[in-house]
Amino acid sequence: MDRIDLRSDTVTHPTQAMRDAMYSAEVGDDVFGEDPTVNRLQEMAAERLGMEAGLFLPSGTMGNLVAVLAHCGRGDEVILGHLAHTFLYEGGGIAALGGIHPHTVPNEADGTITMANLNGALRPDNPHQPISRLVCLENTHNRCGGVPITAEYTAQVGEFCREHGLSLHIDGARIFDAQVALGTPASELVAPADSITFCLSKGLCAPVGSVLCGSRAFILKAIRVRKMVGGGMRQAGMIAAAGIVALDSMIERLAEDHARAKTLARALAQLPGVSLETDPPPGAMIYIRFDPFAPLNAEGFQAAMAQEGVTLGTLGPDRMRLVVHYWITDEVLEHVIAAAQRVFEAAGTRK
């Protein structure tokens, strides 16, 4: 069995259908808007999300950066959660490259931001303070356990933004996981938003790329910003073709990842000293904690599982995230569970 990697769904490899589509893709110069495969992907993405237009980009980080730069000017402020991916894991790009001030407010355990905290973050019309311009939400919310955000909550935030003249951007890297988990079309989940970006290269299994969607006027601004940050690509249909396969065939099957994640989570929760942060996990992500009396901590478990051919990532000495994806089959899952039981049993015996 090849090495098993549960660190993230970003480790997925393209399927054979994607490789075939990439090999035979019709291409053109996308900077000139002449790549037919890219154009098709952008149209499909916009249609899926109920938006007017889409823009293909190399990564989700660039998608969020381009969106914020298109919505805000230098010195403007974006309101977002303190656990938001854009705030924590995107290199401070909105500040470094856009001069845009991040105003963080607490995320609740369910990934939301209370309306009271959003309202409290609004700046008055005062020259001493930046201008509140944009609210960013994340769906699903990575650091809050991969939890999906409901359409009802997003509608509330959308109404708040309209009332106060703000734009709303959704970091929807895994928006289709939210669709599957909630049984709600992605277009409904993002309907109040002015823009959304989602990733093709995570659970959807494409090798690279994200799509930013919004109105036609917004996407025209985003095209200019994408060029400024170096995201203009040429014969990008070679990679966009995999994204088309992803949108055609990989969304509904995310339910299989979610089901396997629940199976794995139940098994991990039976290990001595291990607990689930969210029980059951809402999607493909499993967050676990190790109590001080467990025979192994997160780092020890990571090292022991590596000897069993399983690659894991830690979030500190007593916390870990595991992500189930397309390449984690039932057979692979059985191996992981058996290996986890073995290493805990061995560690308990030594203790």
C-alpha cells in the first residue's frame, strides 16, 4: 500500500479522468480571454454558484487576495473572524500588498460571527479611523472544525452588509462540502455574497486552481487585480480541464468522504485519552485532542503512525487534524484504524 496521507485534502492527486481531460484540452491564451477550456470552467463555476461570472486563479489564497483588493482601497478595513484563513494563513497579503486593514472579531464555535460583534466592528465616519468596507465569512470554516455555515446565517450577514453599505466576500474554499453536509445548494449558501472563491484542488481532487465568482462588473475589476499580482496564465486550459471534471463528477461524491470521516472519528474516539472536538465531524475534517493521561500525545502519535505508513499533521503537542479525501478508500481506512489501535496498544504497554 502506498503511503497514506491524512494531513489535508490538498494532497489529492488528479483522477485518471482529469489526466485524460488535461491531455486533450483545447487551449488558447487566457490573458487574452481566448482559452476555451478556461472560459468553460469559469461559466460552469458561476452557474453552480448563481453568479454572473467567474475568474480562474492559481490558488485560493490568490482568490481571496484578489477579491479583497477588488473590493477595498488602501486604508480601507475588512471585518473578519479571528480564526479566518485569510487572517491566519495567507501571509498577511491583504495588508502587505493592498494596504488593507484587517479588523478581527471573535469567531463562535460554529464558525459564525455574532451580529453584535459585526455591528460593534463598524467604524464611525471619523478621519482618525479606517473605512469599514468589507465583511469576509468562511464556509466551511476550517479552524472551527470544518463546520458548514447555514444559508440563514449568511442571509443575516448579507442584510447587515446591505444596510451599512458594505460588501460581503465568502472564502468558500470547501463550499461544496458545505452543500453536501447541509443538503443546501451552494448557490443558496452564497446568494447574499458579492463574491466567493472556491478551491478545485482540495476535496474536488483537481491538481491546481480556484475560481472567484461575482458580478460581471466585479470580475472585470478582479481580472485587473489578478494581472497585478501575477496570476495571469496563458494556456491554462491544460489545468482548467481538470476543474471541469471536478465540477462535473466530484461534488456529490464528497458525501463518501464525510461518511468515512465519521467512521474514522468513531474509531479514534475509542482510543484512550483521545476526544473529538466536534462529535460527529460535520464533514471530511476530524479535529482530535489528547488528554495529559493518554499514552501518546499528538506528536508521539504522528511519529508512531509514520512507521505504519500513515502521514499525519499536528496542531501542537495535544491537538491534531485529519482530513479524509478521495484517495482514502474503505480499505485504506481499515488500515489506518488498525494501525492507530496498534500504536496505542503498544504505547500503553510501554507505559
